[in-house]
Amino acid sequence: MANTYLGVSTSSSGTRTKWTTSFWVKRSNLSSDNVIFGSYLDGSNQDTIRFTSDNKLQWYSYQASSFSNGGNLLTNRLFRDTNAWYHIVCRWDTNNSTADDRMKIWVNGVEETSFNSRTNPSSGRESLISYQGYTTIGRLDSDYLDGCLSHIHFCDNQSYQASDFGETDTTTGEWKIKTSPSVSYGNRGYFVLKDGNSLTDQSGLGNNLTLQGGTLTKTEDCPSNVFATANPLDNQNQSSTFTNGNTTVEWHFNNKNNFSTLAMNAGKFYWEMKYVTGGGGDNVALGISKLDSRQADGYAGHDSTAWSYYASNGNKYHNGSGTSYGNSWTANDIIGVAFDADTRTIWFSKNGVWQNSATISEIAAGTTTNAAYTGMGTAGEFFIPCISAFDQNKITFNFGNGYFGTTAVSSAGTNASGNGIFEYDVPTGYTALSTKGLNL
């Protein structure tokens, strides 16, 4: 969503002294200001809810370039987890007689009370975020949100708290979403991105939002099921570039290894990777690595802790040794990976054809004869997907979101688990590498 934003175009202003917004957000880029809500009247008058370039959460409303007549909450807490969804609730109620209660923030059900900077708005201060025609979601000036949003509620003239929109799971103890909360939306409220990327207002008021710029891409990743992506925080000296919600990776130095956000030590998992461009001469290696001893330098399979399938010659690699395995692959080819963490066995496919004469039925049955590798490591160890490449190579993962970059799979294959959308058929008994998949 790095150049995508939504317009809030109601015919008149809402109640500018009282409102509540609730939304779930997942970050991708930590290097710049990421705006969630923005309302811009002019350079001296604007409101915003955003992640700052130093990864704090800030909500401010200023007038005449000053917070003195508006308000400002800047957290001490840092928000640097690119694998997590954050549930954020902001309540504006400037007619409240208690100054500290005029602006309140909750994150994952807990009220924020530790602030690096705090200025309370004056009594009766009017917000620009509920001002007619001036509010956008995902942008303020040249600052955009690089990430995902879900379940955006704006409750006009209503004072709510986090427990009205979320609740603690009695089994796991985790904060979870209320998909249909019992809240009111006043006259100018709305509820969008409930299921997928629809901007049709689900509040019943008909206050639909509009796409103002960019492309709004649907993702299977959601607060109740987080899918693996490439991990920009595990990028030691690689200086790789991550885009499209961290599913696309481009390399700028030789022989650097990147890893996913999720690892596994039990179960059966499937994922796909599309080779986008081969600026480094098809020098791409895709595979699996031990989590605790993963190596950032060198190609995947360069050391004794990783096993891979290599693009330029189709060989398999482990501990620096290459062995004949399958077909070579190049730009636009899609490589599938089936990994059985219970037996530590891995298979690879090219454009739906399993390599080394393996078949989807034997993979489902656990027959390891034609696998790339089996018996890797020891039982109970954690393994993590990995990929390495030379300069200017570029790939994009589909861990089950149903997209390669911003392009949907052309014809989804079968997937008996019902978890994730893939280009090719998933072996029976295998599922997507996601929080739901890890808990099956």
C-alpha cells in the first residue's frame, strides 16, 4: 500500500468533538513515516494518526503549526514487528472534563499510558479527521502507509474503548478481533475492509470510501491468520530490498541469504516462489535452513545448515556440494516447495511438475524415494524457508496470500487444507505456512 490511499468523502462533517476509530494494521516498511489517518486543511492545520520514522505511534491535531490548541500523543513504545497485526483504537472526546481523557489510545486491548510527548487538546477542540472532505486513509501529503489494513471502523459522535472492538481469546490468551461488534456509527461513520478489500460501508449508513490512488490488493493475511513473508528484520548485511508487503525481495550484493518470518518444527507445509528477474545470471537458490544456525552470508546450501534447489543448473546443494537433481529455472518460472517437518524431507516443483520424478501422490503418502533431501537435522529442530541470490535478482513469494507481488495467481490449484491460495495443487496433508497452519 506504499502508494495507495482511500478517500473519506461524506457530504458533511461528523461530530468534530467526539469520535472513535478502530482498525487493525500490519506494517511492512520501518524506514519512514507511515500515515494511517490523515486530514490536511493546509500546511498549518492538519491531523494524523501515524507511525513515525523512528517507529513510534503518534496521533496529533495541530492548528497554526502548533500543538498548543490541538493535541499530541507520541508513544515511548516502539512498533517494529513486521509480522504482527496491531489493533489500534483512538478516541477523541474534547468535551470531556478530564483533560487526559480527551485523547486516548489502546493497542491490542491495552491503554497506552507512557508517552514521549503529550499535549491535551483544549476543551471543545474540533478535529479535522471528522471534517467534511479532508480525511484520507493511508496518506498525508507525500507520506503513505506501507502495510496492510483491516476492519476500519469510524464511529461518529461515539465514545468507545478497545473492548468494544476486540476481546481476549479464552483459550490462547491472545487479543482477537470482533468481526461484527455492537457499536453505533452516528451519522458520518463507516465500516470498511471487513472481508477482503471492499470499500462498501458495512455500517448501514452508506458512507462508502473511494480508492484515491494506487492499487488496493486483497490478501489472505489477516488478524486471525498471519502468513509468512520474507523478513526485513533478518537482513544482516544483505541490504536486500523488500516490497509488496515483504513478499518481494531484490538483491544488491552477491551471495546473500534471506529468511522468512515464520519457522516450523512439526507439520507439513507448502509455499511458492516466482522468479521475477535474473539480473545476476539465474544465480538463485531456494530452500530450507535450520533456524538457530542460519547463515546470512553465502548462498542457500553453502553451509551444513541449509539445503536448496539452484536455478542456473537445477542441482540441489547442501554443505557447498552440488548434486544433479532437477531442471534449471529462470524468469517467470514458479517453484513450489513441500516440506515435511516431521521427517525433515523436502521436495521442489517447477511450474507444477515435481522434480526428480516425484509425484504429488507420493509426497502426500510420505514416500521419500524421489525427495531432494530427507532426514535433515534432528527431530524437533526448527527450520525456516530461505532464499539467496546475486546482484539484481528479484523474486516474489506466495506463502498462501494468493498473489505474486500484486498479481493474483492465474488459476488457483487445489488445497485440501483450505488454508491459503496457490497457483498449483497442494499435496494432500500440506498447508500454508501461517499461524493457522502452524496450529492445525
